[in-house]
Amino acid sequence: MRKVILALAVSLDGFIEGPNGEYDWCFTDQDYGITEIVNRMDTVFMGRTTYELTLKMNDIGIEGFSKLKNYVFSTTLEKVSRGSILIKNNSKAEVERIKNEEGKDIWLFGGAGLTTSLINLGLVDELILAVHPILLGKGTPLFRDIQNRIKLKLIDSITYSTGLVSLTYLIE
């Protein structure tokens, strides 16, 4: 069975974007393992806000991102761009179906609402967090409204000279 893997950047105080939606604090001076992450995946899950952001960002600057099969989870969108698949209802059944298909792992790319929903449904298998050495103070928290305590097992950590720390956890 394929894994759903949340992989994203987070500030040390737990925010995935600043108070105005900014992400200019994310390091882009080197790869930070992103190529390895993309090579593990053939599918990406994202919510409406993240999807709309990626439309403006021209492949979001990640090599190979546009080659991933793209699922957009939204109850408000009526259609998505060619090459994307809209999931409006029954997210649990759809994610379970996709996880059971043949293929590589699935990248849960964003955002916070979709992340919360999939974690609360028990559908996320692994977390790869690129913890940036910055305190934003305000913004969109990565985790909010998690319903139950979730135990994690650290399986990898990489420290970069810039102070960024990549942490990989399995959800137990």
C-alpha cells in the first residue's frame, strides 16, 4: 500500500506561512532533500488554497513537481485545471482508494486544513518536516484541531549548516 507523506517547511514555532500568507522565510539556497522526496512520489494531494497558490508559482520551483498526478481537495471549487483531479466529497474513501492503487508514495503538500482532516481520519503515514530556524510569531499553524493524541517515531534527522533541521517521523 502506498503511503501518504506530509512533507513541508515549518517555522520553529510551528507555522507553515506567515500572517499574510508569506513563505519568503523558506530556505531555497540548496536542495534540502527535496529531490529525494519528489523521487519517492508520483502523486500530490493539496487543498484549494495551496492549489491556487501553485497555479501562480509556475511549478513552485521544485524540479519534477509538475510530473506528479495532482489531486485537489475542495468543497468550494467547481473545476480545476487540466491535469488535476478535483475531490469534492467523501475524502476518506477517495484517499483510501488512491492509497490502494499501484504506484509510488503520495505527497501531502498542503495546506493546514487538509492536513488536519487527513490526520484526524488516520490517513497520513509519515511526516517530513523541514524545520526552519525562524520564529514567525503569527501565521497559519501546521497543526490545529487534531482530535486525538498521535504518537510519532523519529526515523531520520538531518541538520544542515544553515540551521535547518529535517525531521522524519512515522505515525504509529
